[in-house]
Amino acid sequence: MALKSWFKASPLFSFNLVNRDRWVAAQAASLPAGAKVLDMGAGSCPYRPLFAHCRYQTQDFAGLEGEQLRHGNYGEIDYRCDIASVPVADGEFDAILCTEVLEHVREPIKVVQEMARILKPGGRLMLTAPLGSGIHQEPYHYYGGYTRYWYQDFLAAAGFAQIRVEANAGSFRFFAQEAIRFVQTTRPFKLGMPLLAELLWLPLWLLLAPVLGLALPVVCRLLDRFDREQRFTVGYHVTAVRN
């Protein structure tokens, strides 16, 4: 496995993605065979195999470039449309999956209202979004993130009940993620500084890199279980049931 792929698959270095994939897998496995599922904002459709036992369909506006997508290109998209206006009948789906999409839509409240419209009564919503993230998939990035109170208030107002909001790890894992990002984005001779500045930065970076990029993530993983407040979590995994 290439080093870059190993980092992406590592629970230590890419816990955000790894945890989310595990959560989606557990949600998919709990759905009954034959359930009709819509993956909204599906992109490259990385979760299609997890829903092989279901009637899995996809929606996306399909306006991003290939390099902005997880697997470099769009998967098979059934509904190429505005996520707030999917051309299907009311109560069409048994479940909806929507991962890391809400920060990219102009009117997220309209989107959750549309989710409620196309879900059957008793249907399940499976939703994730960041609490805080850097700019990505530009120019389609409109919001910094969503708190647990946003989900509780606006999902309830849209007609959802049994709203469960789980943090994707705690503050210490978030700090470790940003430390790793610092190491990656400050590599010597990548910053475009004058040559003398780069030469002065090189030995300091070599000293910091193993501390921030390896030792700190290990320590933060051990400490994270003691974070009760989780005020700096990377995001939330949310389930809700359509009333």
C-alpha cells in the first residue's frame, strides 16, 4: 500500500474519515434487505458497496472537478439535480444517507425539509457534517460547520424525531489532526519562502515533525476518552426518524 493510502486508512492519522466510514457501514448493515436508500450528495459513491443488499440510488448536482472528489470522479448518479429539489414523489425512500454535504449547500434548512418530504414515515436519516473545517470543494463551501443544537432544532422543525447526535471523537483528536496538518503544510521548500528562510526552517521542522506528526497524535488518542465536553470535535454523526 502506498504511503499516502496508508495514511488515509490509518485510524491514528485519518480518524475522521475512518470513523465516518465505520459509522456508515454500521448504519447500512442495520437496514433491512430491499430498503430503498437515497445517497444525497453522493459524489464518487464510495458507500455503494455497503448498501448492496438495498435498492441504492444516488443524487448529486455533479458540478465539481474530478480532483475535488474522494475517488477522483463521479460515480453513477441517478438524480442530477438541486439537492433541495429532488424529482421524486413524497415518501419515496426508506432511508437517506448524506455525508459531509450540508456545508456545501446554500440553504441547508431547505435541504433537511426536502429530506423529510421524500422519506417515508418511520424512514431513517443518516447524516454527517463537520463542526469545523478548512475551505474545500471551492467555490461550493458556504458554512464552517454545524453544532449538535442545529441538528436538534432544525431536524425537529422539519418533522424528525428520535434525533441522535454523536461526536466524531473529541477535542484531543481534533488537536492532533491539526498538528498533522501543520506538519504536512509546512514542509521545507514547499512554502515558497526565500532560500535562506527555507534553510533556517528545515532543521526546526525536522525537530517538530516527529513530535507533532507522531508523538502528539498518539498521546491525543490516549487522552481523548477523558474529554467529556468535546467542544472541538471534527463533526457529528446524526440519525433521526421521520415522524
